[in-house]
Amino acid sequence: VWVSWTNRAISDEGGEVVEIFSVGSDITARKRVEEELGRYREHLEELVGERTAELGQAMAQLLQA
């Protein structure tokens, strides 16, 4: 479980902190999506690398012909 916390100090008129307001949010779903997007990005980078190598080989063959 991933949790994001936001804290805010509440001050009185003299600037003294009299309360602290905290809110916690479950961000597990967002983290899972971020991880999935990271894996997809890595996969796309692999595909681009493979395609670039294939194009390089094709260019080399054309230049030798």
C-alpha cells in the first residue's frame, strides 16, 4: 500500500502553531499505473532499438549493392 501524506500547520494570530492538519491518501493505484507505464516504456525502447538495428543493417546492405 502506498500512502501520500499532506501536513499543514495552523497558526494563531501570533504565529504560534496551534494545530497540525494531516490528510492521508491511498495512492496505490497510481503507483501501480506508474510501474506499468515504466515497463511499457522500457518495452518500447527495446522495440525502437531493434528496429534501429534492422534499419542499419538494411542501409548497409543497400550501400553494398
